[in-house]
Amino acid sequence: MSERVNIVKSFYEEVDEEQRLQKSRHGQLEFRTTMEYIHGLVLDRAKILEVGAGTGRYSIALAKEGYEVSAVELLENNLKVLKENGQDLENLQAFQGDALDLSRWEDDTFDLTLVLGPMYHLYEKDQIHKAIDEAIRVTKKEGVIFFAFLSVYAILFNNYLKENLLDGIEENFTDSYEIRHFEEQLFTGYDIVEFEELFTDKEIEYVSTVATDTILELARKRTDFVMSDEDFEAFAKYHLATCEKRELLGSSSHLLYICRKK
């Protein structure tokens, strides 16, 4: 097992990722935003692949809507939960596997490919491009691909602004403030333009870059932060109207790069 897999496995064994998307306000907003864009770009009866499916929050929701869904997940514990939660869904198949190797599927298989976690934990350029290329390969021509990634600036603000600021700067930036990517970070973040430039020579058509949870992850760190259901609905409506604004993207923890295969 690679060091990358060991690091990721150790973290997710201690974290309830399913509850993050369901219980926290930033998780709820991330889920709502992602699903809103899926529904806006993908036709009914689409064939969907989710790479890095975790415990199946998206795969199961999409299968329940009637889509034919294949889910691939790296970690055994997550896969076990996914299979248990989706056991009654005949249109959901789940497999163990890595974003770097989707050879289980032929070229041009899926109408939509979701890569909603793996890019957080890939650090070497060859692996980053391998994951991107594999997702593009298995997607049909004119099919849509979602790549989730993290803002390096939000990582700094959310995790280090209150304390250990020097550690956060040293971990994520060089002395000249170029962005760093290495395994021990666990979660690696990007400048928006830096991530978009990964696709410069790919056979894709750019659709959009979207913030999915804006500043809510930072807000929840306040002990007095409370958001009523009414306020959340108002904020979600505002967010969906502004989530593609370039000037707001870097403040969001989670983002989507959306493209279409040529």
C-alpha cells in the first residue's frame, strides 16, 4: 500500500464523511450546490461514474433518482458503508479502486463522471494528470466531468488563521509564496488559476468553476455560529446566484471545475 493511501486511510478512519455532508451547514451547501449543477447539466437516464465515492452520499442520491450509477472508492471502510446503504438499489454498483486506474471501464462509457475527492489527496504531477486523464477517457464525447478541488487560501484561513499561522504558511507556500503539494499535507490546496491550468492541453471544453460551500466552513469555527433553517435557505439561494463569481471563489473551501469532453 502506497504512503499516499496509508495517509488518507488513517484520516478517513477517524472521520464521519457522511455526516459532514448531511449535518453541517457547509456540507449541506456543498451537496446542494453540486446536485444543482448535476441536474442542470445532465439529462435523465444518464450513466454516471463517481470516482472516490466515499460512503456514497452522491452515488446513492443519484441512484435513487433513477440514474444508472457506478461508484469506485479507495478505502474499504467507506466502501462497506456505501454498499450497506445502497444494497436495495439495483441501479447502483460499487467497486474498490483508485482514481489512477479506471481500467475496469472502457473508453467513452459514462455521460457524467464525478471526481469529488481524489484531487484533494494527489500531490505528484504525474498522478494528478493520470487521474484527470482517466476521468476524461471513460467519459463519453459531449459528456460532463466534475472535478472537486480545495482552495489553498481557504485551507489557510479555516485551519491556521486562529492559531499556528506560521505553520500553515510554511506548509502550504514556499518562501516566495508559490503553492506547495506534498503527501504529508493530507489535503492539498490550489490557487484557482493553477487548478484550471491543469486542463490546458486536455480534450475538454471548459464549462465553469464553482464555489460549493463559500465561507461556511470558516464560520462554523465560531462557537456562537448558528444558522436557522430559514437563514440557510436564504443563504443557499444567494450562494447559488453568486457561486461562479471569480472574486469569491478563493474563499470557498470546496470548489468544482466543470468541463465537457470534446
